[in-house]
Amino acid sequence: MELQHFSHKHPLVFIEKQNHESEKAYCSGCGELVSGSSFGCVECRYYLDKLCAEAPSEINHPFHCNHSLKLQVSPPFRNICDFCDKGLDKFVYHCSCDLNLHIKCALLSKSIAEKGFGKLDDIPHKEALVSIENFSEELKGAKCFACWQRLLDFAYLDLGHGIFLHKKCVDLPTEINHFLHSQHSLILQFNSKPLPCQMCKKTQLKGFVYRCSPCEVALHITCAELPTKINHLCHRNHPLFLKFDPESLPCQICQNTQDEGLVYCCSICKFKLHVDCASPPPIIKGEIHEHPFTLFWKQLPFICDACGTTGNCASYTCYKCSLTIHGNCISLPPIIKFPRHRHPLSHTFILGQYEMKTLICEACPEKVNAQHGVYCCSDCNYVVHADCAQEYSWFSFYELEDMDEDLKEKSAFAVIKVSKLGEDIVIASEIKHLNHQHNLVLSNDSEGHKVSTMLLLVQC
């Protein structure tokens, strides 16, 4: 049996099973090792496995309703698959609206869409993880190929070839009605034309979204799943309703405000929670500490052991070490480069172990509470509040090769003159800074420049 395939000039002969004793053969359609039946041109050593050889030249894909997808020998422009997010260098199903899929990713996702996700029931799912300490780095950073959220936050399916789906995403409806777009139903589609989500206002570049193509409206999977009414442990007086932010009130958990998007709020009590803050992940593992942190709800303020500032309601706890911290502080880097010091600074929860001679922050400078986490260089007796270190995160790190040793040791500048403001406040009125050849003098901001709260405006 022969096949005349558009990708090769010679007829391809059917091969019942590839013999790997002499030479391995790789499919020119998908790049995988040919193991079963295939079609090949022995003269040119060109092979296609049976699935790639018999793949239709054009398909209508339920997850891309606007246009058909055409099979091409190579990607025309962008070389990333919109399903698995991996490189493309073989056969590709392509649409003119810049959708590109590996041949097997296209056929697998098409089969799932047509037959329903129920066909995956025979694939054993892996339970949601209580601890992620023993899993490979690849899995720790892996995403679900539907919602594009962290894989290890929920039970998941491994479809092979590095393709994963949350078990909950397997049961997603392909069509929904949503109150944010009542004119038309929303269809589950490849995110081939990224649009800002109608709910969170963020733009997701990968995975699937619910979309109304005529109106160019998109809704993230995770946003579409949000309930419109919740009862929350942080506000037990009344239920919270999902609404566009009626007032610029700070979130009761993170204390930040957001400019747009939906929030959970109680209009009676002027109480607001960001959507992400209302349902944070139950377990988080960060680089700042050796153990994972577990979410703990309590209607009480707390002092964060990582940064020393207050928090409210939602804390994360390491029960082994009796540490309680903000969720955001779990992502603090364990080591930073600080612009005022030549050595890297390490985060520590126990400053007392270093027997520091001074407990004054080198950035603000206020007293440092040794009971809470800070960044420090123990060799140089140098300590900085965790919050101050984050304020300076926009600085580039300078190699201080030409500085005096004393200046290298302590700071990026030396104080030349000081001035008194009132009875108790002393400020530097003239300094010598490593980035300028002349002394800098404190000046009023007469030209209306915007200045960071941690900087003094100086002029030469």
C-alpha cells in the first residue's frame, strides 16, 4: 500500500512495524520515534507514523469556531504551540488568526472536544498534593493546559508528552451563560486572540478562555467559575457579593486597592475583599523557608514573621517552626543585592543568631525589631527591614570597585553636612554619592518632579 503525501515528492510505502535493530526512524510530522505502523520513503529516509500520515489536510476544530485549521509542513511565523506551549518545528495546524498547534495536539484536543472530556476517565488522576517538597522542579512550575493555573494546586491528569489537565478542568462545560455578558453565550475556545478578561481585566496569553467571538468578549476559566455570592470567615455578619468595585476601599486582607475589576463586598459594612485574597491557595511553598506554609483563617490581626508588619484575617503558618507570615511574603527572595552594600543580603527569621552590634535599618533608618524577619549581611553587621529592601528593588546593583573602603562597607553615599528639622529630626543636607563626581545638596522640589518616598531630592 502506497500513499502520496503532500509533504514529500515520492510515494510513501506502508510499513507494518519499524525495525529499530538497524536504525532508528523519527516521524517527520511530529518528531517522535516511530514505533508502530508507519509510511516511509526508504530512499530518502523520510517517515510518517500512521496518525500523522493519515491526518486530514484541513479540520474544523470545536475549540476554534471562527475558521478551519490547515495542515502545513512547518509553522509560517510563530513557532510555539498554542495548546502545549512548546516549540514547533514539524507539521502544524495553522489558522490565519495566528493559531498554531502541533499535529498531535490539534488532533488530541479536537477528539476531546468532540467526544467530551469523559474519554479521559480511564486515565488515573493524581490527587491534590498535601506537600510538594518531593516533586521535580518541572512539575512545581507546571501549568494546567486549560486554565493555565498552577498544576499542583489541584488533582490533575497526565496525558503524556508533558501535557497536564486539572481534574476539575476535565469537567468544564463547553458553553456557558454569564451575567457579565447576557447578550450571548460564551464558548470555550483556544486563546488565539488574547483579550482582557471582562471580570479581572487581566490578559491571559495561553490556555483556554470562554469567548463570545462576535462581541470580542473573553472570560478566564477561573473567573467564570467564581460564585456571585459567598459567606466568608473574615466577615461573618453578612454575605459578600461579587461586584465591580463601588468605592476605592482597601482589601481587608492585603490592605491594597485596585483600580478596576470585580471584588467581593458588603455594602452595609463597607467591607471589601479582592477575588484572589478571598480564596488564596491552601498551601504555598516558597524559597524563603524550607517548609511549606499552610493557610490559616482567623478574624484577628497578626505580625508577619517575615517582614515585621501587621496583617489581617488570612495568614500562612509553618507549624513545624511556629512562623506566621503574609501570603505575599512567601515569595520574598532568600538573597538580594542591595544598592547600598557590596555584599548580598540574606533573609533571616532569627536575627539574634548573628549577634549583630547594631539594630538600625541602613535604609530608613529606624530601629529593627530582632523578633521579626529582616535582610542582613552578618559579616558587616549590616541590616535592612524587609519592607525597605522591597522599596529599593527598582535599583540596579552597582559594582563598587572605585569606592573608599569605609564607604563600600556601609553605604552608597557619605554624609557631608546635616541640618535639624525641629528639635528631634536631623537630616543629611549635603552628601557624597557614588554615582556623581560632585557633592549633592538637599533641595526643594521646585519643578514638581515625582520622587520616591524613600529618596531625598538633591541637586549638584
